[in-house]
Amino acid sequence: MGKTYTHDVVVLGTGAAGLITAVAAHEFGASVGLYEKADVVGGTTGLSGGIVWVPNNPQMQAAGLEDSRGDALAYLSALSHGYIQSDLAAALVDGGPEMLTFLEERTAMRFRMVPGYPDYHPEHAGGKPKGGRSLEVELYSWDLLGDWKEKVSNNGRTVPVLLAETPLGGAVEMPTPEVLAERAKQNLKGMGAGLVGGLLHACLERGIAPVTGARAGDLIVEDGRVVGVHITVDGESVEVRAKRGVVIATGGFEWDTVMSREFLRGPMTHPAGMPTNTGDGQRMAMEIGASMGNMREAWWVPVIQVPGSELYGAQRPSLCLGERTNPRSLMVNRTARRFCNEAANYNALGGAFHQFDPVAFEYVNLPAWLIFDEVYRRQYPVGGLPPTPEAPSWFVSAPSVRELGARLGLDGSVLEATVARFNEHAVRGEDPDFHRGRSAYDGFNGDRRLDGPFATLGPLDTGPFHAVQIHIGALGTKGGPRTDTEGRVLDHHGRVIDGLFAAGNAMAGVTGMVYGGAGGTLGPAMTFGYLAGRAAALGRS
């Protein structure tokens, strides 16, 4: 007979959702067991920018920025398309500020606004074009983690900066080398690394040490109640009992090709989350009759695959953000034509890549290419890599746009006409075809040294010309067991499954197909992690 361990609350997963769940459960009076499938802690959160989207947050109020519960609910409703439940939206909007206050009162973590970061759909009702809802944690010292600092997930590019100090966060210039060197001496981390560091430190201070390399198998159900889970640790199966509840925070299923094919609404070839996100939590919930929701959706993102780039033994795609937002670039499909506002938010662009032609019976915007000129190549990073004296060998390059089209297998004359039309209007800061540069969001990730629409619009007029293929990826999936407003998992009749909770990308995403703004994944994940941890600790099952 295998070993048995008993806790009040068992948490599966150590991304932001799982870590805050553990802290909340402890603070509301429970003993906590925290288990992680990977050999490192932090999940996809550690690879991320570490931003949390929280409407009507205390930092906004302190800064005198206008927001309200009504504005936040109106914003989500305007983007709902029938996929957002009003009670869950209210729980998110009400719980987010409470979650932030909880962390700042009970841990050493401190949050600050990313100045001016607009919502992703700021022109919709309740949207905030001047920002305020996107926050990040202050720089955090990994030295506080002791030996655990070697066991935190990261993308291999961790630097001691806040997102707000980078072009992705709207900065024109990075901190000086002297500032970066001093921060490095103190082992300070920002973005996802800082967020995970702060949450993990809070767990360790409370005696909650994650058990890594621990894969959850199936839930233990007795008399209709979830009372534990079977977990394999170092090849040995152990029984982990939960007196008050099990919280599934195991992430999405983006790395499981079968689940992705069966559930997602369209192609997703380049997942960008942790390779251990293979749908374990979703399977466990389905096996005991949980009602599943939002399974068709993911946190979509266009990506560039740099040859040879890997992370944790799997491909590491680079998010295509500044590449398609900076001036002197555009995207085309297999017909050599533009098909979207390239500067739109990455999640919404998933819809463009999933357009299906019922006659040709194909996804018309796949494959796709980013096209840019030599001035662009010498100024801006591509695939996360800085400019080099010569074009990298994995670029497709040609002296003219027409010849570039031929080398891509496109109609060169059509590509030439596409670029000519774009240039004609871009020099005037206009895009009559897709309105690039019109939204307050469009230029935020562009070249902010330039004014107005020119932060994202500029002509491709200097050869040679270059192209890289754009793939459709996902930061994670959004589907999982449906929950109530406290994170309690529901069955097919809408009844609570006693003893089972879910949070983060392992639950049915409460924002439906919406990505509200920067941090739109982590904000809901942490809010419902907090709510689930509190409910489990208080025995609300």
C-alpha cells in the first residue's frame, strides 16, 4: 500500500492561480499541500510579462483615474457575444481589487500601474483608452527564495526590469546599464519572474513548500465528495487526502494535440505555454462528471518560430507583437493580400487566422507572412532577437517586393500591389482598409518615438525586403470545468461537486472569448485562485 498524505486543502499547480490559492487557503485557516507536475515552479506565469488586469483597482483610485464597477461590467458585456455569465463577471470585477488588497496587506508584494497601458478594446463601452487596469508587481529579490530560486520557470531572458521599462510596456528607453547591473547584484526580477517570486516567497513563509515532479492522476471520490487525489511522485503513486477540498490549477491543454484538435475552434500549431500544460486537470474533472465550458477558446497569439529555439525540451515560439505593430511592416496571407489590422491585440487576431473559406475549404489566412523593409530590419527586433549587421539566414529576403513574393511562393505582382497600396496611405498616417492606427491601443506597442498613427504606420520603401512566417499559437487555453462565483466546480445539472474547485486556465474562462487588457489572463486567474482558496479553507463546498 502506498503512502498517504493529508492536508485541509490540496492545490494542484504552481502558476499564479495555484500559488495565490495556497496563500489564501492558509490565511483563511487551512493547512495546504501544494503539488506541481513540472520540475520547476511557476508554470506559464514565469514565462509571461507578469501583468494582472484588475478593473477599478486601488492603485487607480489612489491615482485619481476614473473607473467603476459599472464601467468594468459594461466593458465585459460589450465584448461578451453571449459567452460571459453576468454573475461570474461580477465576481471577477468585485474580487479583483479585494485580491490585490489581500496580497498587499498579507505579503511583501506591491503592485503598480503600467502607465498609460490601454485596454485591448478601449473604444468599447466602459473601456479605458488611458489605461490603469493593468498592473505589475514591483521588482522582487529572488534571493528571498533561497535554493528555490533555481527552480522557478523562466524564458531564459529574465532581466531585472519592469514591463513598464520595456517597449512592450510603452517605454521609449530601457534603464541604463548601470541601473541594470546594480539590480542584478541584488538579484531583482520583474515581470513573470517577479510575480512568481513574490507568490512563491509568500508560500514558503507560511511553510508551504511545493512538491515538484508530482503528476496528479485521478480524483478520489467518496460518497459523492472529492476527498483527495492520486499523485505520482518520483515514480511512486501516493494518495493525497483533502479534508476540505482539492483545487485544480493545472493550467490549460494547449500542449495536448488531441485535446487541442478536438476542442479548439480552429488551428493552433505553436503553443507558447509550459510544455507540461497537457490538460491533466480538465481530464480529472471530466472523469467525475464536471460540466465543461469555454473549451473552444484559447489566449490566441501570432508567433514567430526562430529555428533551433527551445525551452524545457520543446519549441519556444516568440510572440509576434512589436514586429507587426512597428511601422514599415505588414502581414499578408496566401493570396499576398493583407487580411487584418496588424496592430490589433493578439488574442483578437486569432479570429483573423481562423477565417474559413467554405468553397476552397481552407483557412484562407494560413499560412501568413510578416513583410518588412531594410530600414525596419536595421531598427527593430524580430523573433525577440535584436538587429544584426546582416539579415539572418532564416529570413526570406529579396531586392524587390515582387521577387520576395516569388520566393515565398506568392503572386509577386499581387504582393507588389498590396505593399504599394499600404504605402500610399501609410505616409499620411491612414489605413482605410483595416483602420490600423485608429485605436488608442494600436500604437502602444509600436515605435512611441513617433507621433500618433505613425507609431504604427510607415511605408515599406527601402530594399532589400524581408519576410518571416507567422504561425497561430496560444499562451494557454481557456476551457475547463465550469465553476460558480467561488470557484466551486459544477456538474452537468449546475450543482456543486462537493470538495472540488478550479482556478486559472484549468477552469472555464470567466471572460469567454475576451482578453480585456494586458494581464487579462493573470488577473482572472489570480482573482479566482484567491476566491477558490478562501472558499475551500472555509469549507464552502
